[in-house]
Amino acid sequence: MSTALGIEMKTTPLPIVEDKDVQRVADALSNVLADTFIVYLKTHNFHWNVTGPMFHALHQMFEEQYNELWLAVDAIAERIRSLGFIAPGSYGEFNRLTYLQESPVARNASEMIAELLRDHETTARTARSALAVARTAVDAPTEDLLTQRLAAHEKAAWMLKSILAEDRPTMAQQLELREH
């Protein structure tokens, strides 16, 4: 192949993922997209409606989380498009594809946190399952995206779980109490 500079270049076609594998990857990504969108929507709702003594801290944390989730929704949908498929984008499609349950009403802060914790844990499982599909297909860009999503959901779950945790004495404090 000649270029405008007259330099000869050889091109080697890049290996692509098998068609049947691409469909499975796109389907798995669609489930991750649906879960991510639903947890985004819930987090935004809880940001607006949280009340109580932890209002300010939760309001800010929920805002950080929904902003991160919004960017993730875009990245996941664009990956589906780059694989040659139409990304789901309606509430009906998301409802059909998600593993999460819709939240009927705004609740107290502890219930909101517990629900988001469950949702992040579920979405992490969805991402882990999709990651296995991407690995089988040897789809490195999707593997990378899903690894990042898995880490983000596991971190969010850890933070939410930490808020719900009761203050328990550390091991050193327990030993000290036993000595007295």
C-alpha cells in the first residue's frame, strides 16, 4: 500500500472476535449496562431524597457515585456500539435486562444505603459474569472495561457496608477488655 509520501506499508488484518462470541459479549454488556443504569437512577433519586443526621455526607457521596455511574453507562454503551450492536436505551429494555429490583419509594437513609449496597453487590456479580464471557471471547478491551466496573462496584459496596457497620471493638480493644 502506498501512502501520500510514497512509502510502502504492509497492513496485516487484526484478528477479530468470533461473531458468536461478539454476540455473547454484547448481550453480557447489555446486562451490565442495564444494572448500571438502574443503580445510577436509584443513587440519583436517593441523592435528592436522603434525610437525617447524615444528610450532608450521604448527599455528597451519592452525588459522587451517580456521577461515576453516569460516565460508566456511557462507556459501556459505547463498547456495545464498538462491537457492532445497538445499545439498549429504553426503560423497558433496561427493566427486561437488569437483575435489580425497582425501588418503590424513597426511604430512610439506612434503607437507602442497604438497597444500594445490595444493588452494587448484584451489579458486581453481573460484571464478573460478563467478564468471564469477555475472557472466553478473548476480548481484551471489554475485559479491561469490566475489570474497572467490577472494581468500582466492589469499592462502592465496601463504602456502603462500612456506613451500615456497627461500631465494634477492634481485636486489640477486645483483648484489653478481657484482661480487665
